[in-house]
Amino acid sequence: MTRITGTTTTVDANGITLGVESFGDDDAPLVLLVGGTTMLSWPDALCERLAAGGRRAVRYDLRDSGESTTADPEAPAYTLRDLAADAAALAGVLGGGPAHLAGIGVGGMVAQVAALDHPGAFSALTLVGTRAVAPGPSDDDLPDHDRATMSRLFAHAMPDWSDREAVAHFAAAGAEILGDDPETARAVAARIWDRTPGTAPAVQMANQLGMVFSRLDCTPRWRERLPEIGVPTLVVHGRRDRFFPVGNGEAIAREIPGARLLVLEEAATKLPEPAAGEVAEAMLTLGSTAS
């Protein structure tokens, strides 16, 4: 019988510890879900749908988030390529052959580099709400963050990171600005807070906002290498995304040979739970094509 509910543990890979949660049978084909930055970037409903579809869905925390190795998010001693190597190493430790790799948000950047640097580790690729350039200035032909939205976000005062309810309220207010569901954001932020190893602002911001990415070495560029990706690829993007506007997903889909683009008309920056079935079905179809 397929185990639908998740089992949380830690796994040692690439010389560090990664927090993981596994849904489905351990001997089923692996779908590895890169957090963006924590595993809770991936909705429970999507993981459960993948497991019900005969996959082992494993979501995990990036370094400096959740139950993964946390050192100093203000001065990370690793690069984007190290995070990509983590993904490949974790897929190897979990076993079962090449994995279907999926990345969301900044985790989608990790997934792109992982697919390019470690092609033998992965059989398929799903990229959700991401772009093909590192945090910072965008390429001239790609739409950047919506300026009005970013101005409203930056005008929003940071919370007391030691106060769980204040952090949850802060997340809900940010979600409303971005066009995401505030109550879902509130609940997820509270769960992230519960899993965060401490209330130091830098650690909390690494978990809640992914701020560690602004300090990462993300060189060299990888966008020009996207045509090298040779596995079946699904690109999912919200039509109403104001953080990484949909043109970013469209560009990725154009530049990866044979990639399929799935635009979620009612979605913004987050993957909404009501869309879990549609996205899971697209991923399951991609996985069966790749196997």
C-alpha cells in the first residue's frame, strides 16, 4: 500500500545534513523536490498527489534552512553550484536510479544548475516559478520584479522574528501584496517558524524569505547552457507572478529543447494547493515519458 503521508528525517549527503520528507513507497520512482528555500515551499497536496500516482516524492530543505545544516546565513561558505551538487548527491543516496528533479523559486535555479552539472543523476526536470539568471539584475530581455510590488514589500516593516504570530502575520501581509493567498501563507510561515533552528533574524530570514541567496556566489552564468538540457522538462509559472513575471518561465521553456510550458492562470508567486492536481498530473506524465 502506498504511504501518502510524509515521513520526516535527515540524510547525510555531500558532506552535510539535509532535512527531508518522503511521501510514497521507498522503492517507487523518485521525484526530488528542491526547497525554495525550505521543503514547505512545496504544498502537501502536491506531494500526496505524486505519491498517489506511484512516485516517491521527497522534498528537502536547502542549506541554512529547516532541518538542514545551518551555519551562518549572513556569510554562506558555499555556492549555488554546491547546492546543485547537494541535489545530485541526495538523489544518489536515496537511490533508485536517475531522479525526476523539481525546483521551485530559488530552488528552481538550483535545479537548473544541477541538471546541467550532473546530467546523469536526473531523468526529468520540473521548474516552477523561477528564472534562468541569478538573484540580482535581470537580463535585458527578461521581465524583472514588478517595481510597484517590490516598493510595497520593502515598505513593510520586518517583524519580531522571535514572535511566531508576528512572523505569520508578516507572511500573510506579504502574500497579499504578491497576489498569493494570505491564509495559506500565514499557516505555512508558522510551520516554517516551528522548524527554524533559532530566532536570530538572519536565520529566520533565510528560512522565511530566502535572503541567504542574495549573498551566494551564483557564478558562472548558466542561461546560455540551457539548450544542453536533454531530459524531458516541464516549466510551470503563474500568470499573475509579480516577483518573477511569467516571461521568465516562457524564456526557460523556449531555451530548453522540447520543454513544455504550463501557465497557471490564477497563480501568482506560490504554487496554490488548488492547482496541485493539475501540476502533479503534468509531472507524472513527464516522469512516465522519461522512464
